[in-house]
Amino acid sequence: MKSSLIKLHIAVFLWGFTGVLGRLIDLNEGLLVWYRILITIVTLFVILWRQDALRALPKKTIWQLFGIGGIIALHWVFFYGAIKVANVSITLICLSSSGLITALIEPVIVGSKFSFREVALSLLGIVGIFLIFHFDSKFQKGIIIGMIATFLGVAFSVLNKRMINNVPPKAIMLYELTGGWLLLTLLMPLYLKAFPPVYFFPTTLDWGWLVLLSWVCTVLAMDLSLQALRHMSVFTQNLTLNLEPVYGIILAFIVFKENKNLNASFYVGFGLIAISVAFQMVRVIKYKKH
């Protein structure tokens, strides 16, 4: 369990960079995600091929993974869309609701027992995130897009929990992201017509950021998180993800100067998030010992 928690926290820390990288890349959100997934698919295929780990899966499983991959692809599009419309901090704040959403929908989808404690811990984390950053009315559109991204991200995690015990993590990523890339490819003509981009092709600098985003923040981070998910609940994973906004906001403050001064509410909010995560970690470890 301890090694799984360490892997998960490393993955969350790496995901904290994704918002910053998304803003650094000049492509619009749709093309950004399309290129990100393409690079990731090629990378995973080469890794599995060299390891002689490419295996055919039952058609039913493949279609299920394709569908889940479509959800994560749309999650990324909305995530980066919120960043482009608002900023990194606002978008990451929206992710704070993932724990509460998970506590509410996981029992419905997976059939797990509803937990009032999990809802309470989720609300504690949300209060912490809201204390970190004060909303402005001009960010309302970004907040709406960010909340859609959060819901899609939670749905992805919950559905992924049902697949992780039957398929190796890298194979899951390959099939899911292939499905996501195919969905985006089909939707791309309509998307580009509705939202004409300034750039169709990445610049040299964009390629560098995209490779970093794909290799480190996608392949490595997702592999670590999927390994961790084998030994913990979706709620525990998503509650730990409450630290992702904190990491991302700190990086956004440093790189983009989105907030020049960290006031007392920032540290109070961070403390509440850390407490909610720590309580859940203690609960999980104690449960495993019994």
C-alpha cells in the first residue's frame, strides 16, 4: 500500500505540470490534445513492441477501452479549453470537486457503498481549494468548462477501476488513448470549423513541450497511477488528486505570475487539502491492516 501511495503522489506531482505546459503550447486545445495523444500512442506502441508485450484483447474489452479513452480525450480538451479561456489556476481549482463527484457517482457506477465520511472529506478539500483562490466574474465561462472537464475526469477514473484488474496498465493506456485519438480525429473537421485555429502545426518549441507532456506527464504518470489504482479505491485516488491543483497553482504563480502575492488564505486552503488527503490515507492504511 505504501509503495502505491508513493507512486500515486509522484503521478499527481507530474500532473501538476500539465496545466503550465498547456498554456506554454501555442496550439488550441483540440489540436494540442490530438498531438499529445498521437505522440503517446507511438511511444507506448514502441515500448510494448520492444518488450514483446503487445497482446490482442477480446473485442468487447477493446471497445470498452476505446470508449473510456474517448472520455479522457474529451476531458483533456475541456481541461485545456478552460486554461485557454481563463487561466491555469481557475481550471485547477475546478478539479477540487473531483473527490465529491466521485463519492457521489462511484457507488452508482461501481456498486460500492455510499460513504458520508468520504463526502465530508471531499467538502473539506473543496473548501480548501476555494480559499486558495478568489473567483472573478470574468472567469465564469472558464469555470463552467473546467467543471465539465472535472466530471469527465471522474467518470474516466471510475470506469477505469473496472478494467485495471484485467488488463496491464500500459496496454490499457495504448487501447484507451487509441480510442481517444480516433474519436478526436473523427470530430476534428467539425471542431476546426467551429473553432478555427491560429496554428495547425506545432512550432519547434511546441514539439519539445508536447514530447515532455506525452512522455513524462502522460506515459510515466498514467502508468504510475494505474499501478496504484490496483491497490486503492477510486475515491482515494481522486482525493489525492486534490494536491494537483496546489502543485499546478504554485507553478502558475511562479511561471506566469498569475498571483503575485500568496496571502494567508492560500496556506489555510493548502492545509485543509493536506488534512483531507492525510485523513483518507490514514483510513486506507488502517483498513488494510484489519
